[in-house]
Amino acid sequence: MTDKRPPGMLSFLRLVLQSRAMPTSKRGDKEAQHLLKKYLLHAGLYARVARRLGVDASYVSRVAKGERMSQRILAALVAELRRIEHL
């Protein structure tokens, strides 16, 4: 049986960028690279925060979704997002 799962986000972004009529100028290439880099920086957000705080990534995910409350994890998520935005 063939695996019918949807492609991962990175694969999806690459497909979208390839399928669109992106300009071949350096500006178009830079925009594509910026989009991919931004995704990659966010990709491990919960895992990085979880590792830093010594908790499970699923718990970090639940706090981010609002299913659980933890000021410590919320503060770490905000700090990590601010760090990413400054890169």
C-alpha cells in the first residue's frame, strides 16, 4: 500500500515555489530563500523550548495552543520567537 500522507511543510513550500512563475531575478531567489529560512527557523521551535526547559515538546505544544497554562513555557516561547525574528 502506498503512503498517502501529505508532504511535510518544507516539501510543500518547495513545490509551491517551484510551481509558481517566480522571477529568475536575484530578488525572486532571495525571497524564496528567505521564506524557506524562516520556516526552518520555526520548524523546531517547540523542541528547542522543551529542551531548554527540560520538558516534553508535546507539553510545550499544548501550552502554545492554549490547552495548558504555564507562564514559564509561554515566556520561553515568546523569547524564542523574538530571537528568531531578530535573525
